[in-house]
Amino acid sequence: MTTATQAAGRLDFHALGTTAVVVTTDGGGLDRAEKAVRRTLREIDQTCSRFRADSEISRLHERAGRLTTMSPLLAEAVDVAIRAAELTDGLVDPTVGAAVRALGYDRDFAEVRYGDPAPCGPATAAPGWWRLRREPGSRRVVLPRGVVLDLGATAKALAADLAARAAADEAGCGVLVSLGGDLAVAGDPPARGWRIAIGDDHVLAETDPATTITVASGGLATSSTTRRRWRRGDRFVHHLVDPRTGDAVVPVWRTVSVAAATCVDANTASTAAIVLGASAPGWLRERNLPARLVDVAGRVSTVAGWPAEGFTA
């Protein structure tokens, strides 16, 4: 995962079921940055959380089959998820919600992580993002009956992008926002860029990094099959689902880290790479996305200009 290792101001707190880190180039701007980040994350949670009965996406599910006008934020989150599906030919698909639930991830991970003796439900391929009837030029959509949305990955990355921009605007300085290791930066960076530690675990990476890189702009995301794992019946599963099968991805890569223009784009690519498996390096290379891939045996591959040290995005 990814974590900033230097800062004039820094704050860590729990949000969206993970660790949020806010870093500023000016310590005096930290309070304003924190308020902007917390406000953005609260809005994302109230809008996109599938674990809250009172969230807007839960109300959208209740209105399945009917034309519904979404708030600007949910419309943006849905459009981001649709774009991710289009760019990856469905490897990242927001209609995997039912499949994720069948694996047991139907509540906050803090409650799921200890496992469940009950077996997983039957794996069923995702219905397909293309079944969403999104009305062009409006905020209206029809969610087909039986389709369950899971905006988890792209919504968290969107939250990082939105929070970093809002915080930089309000603090008037450079800001880095990391959510569970997926990060975005905005404003003027430190003189030598943001120094980032990367490892399988974004928390342990700070004290024991597998590698470090420097980021000046954009976003960085790491997808992993090692962190959000739990036992279900007689097997261990994780949260990354292959939409083509509806089951947890059979791991080829332990972690995949990608740098891109936004955290959303980085997360879309890193998630798709985990799903693709052995063909991921070629897929990333074709798209000129700098990436670091670690296979299940710990062997490291890099593509598209990602060096061992000193990369500037």
C-alpha cells in the first residue's frame, strides 16, 4: 500500500472502513484541510455506502426498476464506475454487488474479517454495467430489478480525488490524501515531491517499505489480495471479485500499484490488473500506465517506466 513519509502537517483517522491520512506542505493549513477532507468523506459515505440503510445508494436499490433522479454526487460516482467498466471492458464492474454479498462481504469489514462458518453463496457472473439505463445529459437512471451496485473501489478513489482538491483549495497549500493507501495529491507539492512508501500493507509500509517513489501530481493506488481477506466456510476469500465469474479472483498478483492522472484512474487500472492475472503487465504496458506488480511468491515486475526508486508521476 502507499503512505506519505514526510510532511509539515499530518493527521491520521478512521474513515470509510479504513485509515485516512491527510498531509499538508504547510502545517498551518492542516486544520482547514482536515475539515474539507472529513466533509468530503462524510458526503461520500452518506451517498455511496452499501452498508448504510439510509444512504442514497440504498434508496436507489429500493427504487429498482423506476426512473430515479440522483444527487450530483451519486450521479458522479455512478458515472465514474461506468467509465471504469468501459475502460476495462467490464473487468471493473459496479454490478458485482450481489457477488460480493454472496462471499460474505455484506457489512463493514470490521465485522466480516473474523469469518463465518457458513459457506459462500453460489458464484454468479455480474449482470453487467451496460444494463444500467443512464439517461444522457441528466442525473436520472433506472437500476434494473435484481441488480446490486457496489461502488466501493471507485467511490473510495473518487473520494480521495475530491478530498485532495477540496483540501488544497481551502488550506491554500499542497495536500496529499490517502484512503487505505489509495492516494491523491493537489496543490503545490513539496520541493522534491511527495515521498511515498509502498508495501503489501499500507500501515506497515511506513516503517518497512518494500520500495519508495516520489509523486508530484495525480494519484497512486494499490490493489491487493492480501489485506481484506476472511474465512467463509472451508475457504479463504477476499474482496476483489472477477465480474466474469462472480467469485473472488484466483490470485496471480499479491499487490499491484499503479500511478495515473487521478486516483480513480490508478485504482481502476490496479483493480483490473488483479482481475486480469498473468496478462496484466501487457495490458498496463499498452496503456502506458507505470505499475509495480508483486506475484504471490513475492517476485516483483515493473512496467511502463516504473523504476525501483525516484519515480515522479
